[in-house]
Amino acid sequence: MPNIVLANDHGAVELAARFADHLKKNGYTVNHLGVHSPDSVDYPDMANLACTEYKKGGYEFGILLCGTGIGISISANKIEGIRCALPQNSYAAAMARKHNNANFIAFGGRIDYSEDPVDMLQAFVDASFEGDRHQRRIDKMMALEHSC
């Protein structure tokens, strides 16, 4: 069974639960690190928690959620080796995997998406990295972590 790590702040409790249920129904093991209540937590802490767990190994990808998805995705992308996408639709979600080999995907629990976020997540899950010229670009992207 593939493993997924999931973490959210108080702004996305309901959407995180929907994602966890969807993935479990589709044969995934979900390590949901929290939170499960509307009590305030800081999204950089949740991003760090999930990315640290992911980097231990054994996970196919990670999911991060906050109110908008913006703060938690920026936080995750500060962590070496993480490529976290913040898609606006299913096409962008799939391309994040196909072309950018994103290892995390982020969503906003307070965003009114034009598509069901579960469908967007599924597009990400169903996509596969295409490699080739995209790997060259990812290598350049990841080299930026140490360029300044």
C-alpha cells in the first residue's frame, strides 16, 4: 500500500479529513499528522512536521493544507528537497507531477475552487513524472536551493 503524509493547520481541518477519507478508500495509508480541531496552529510548523516526516522515506508524496494553501506551500518550499505545488485546477495538479515531479501538493481549506479539490488531488495522484527534459529542468530548479 502506498503511504502518504498529510498535515494541515486550523484553516483546513474539513478538507484534510475529506482527502484522508478519499485516499484511504483508494488503498492508501495516510499518516495524518494533524490538526483535527479548529484550535489555532502555525502553518510553518505543520509544513516542517510533514516535510521532516516525508524525508525519513517511505512516502509516495505529501499533502499540506492551510487557509489558502499559500503560506504552507511557501514554508514547505523552503525545506531542502521539497517541491510543493499549489494548483488552481486538475490540469495544474497533474502537470505538477508530470513536469515538476512535485513531491508535495498544497490546498486551501478556505478557497472556493472551481473544481472539487478531491478531483484535483486525484489528478495529481493519477499523474506520473515524464522525466527526460523535465528532469534537466528540475535539476536546475533544485540547484537554486544553494545558489545564493
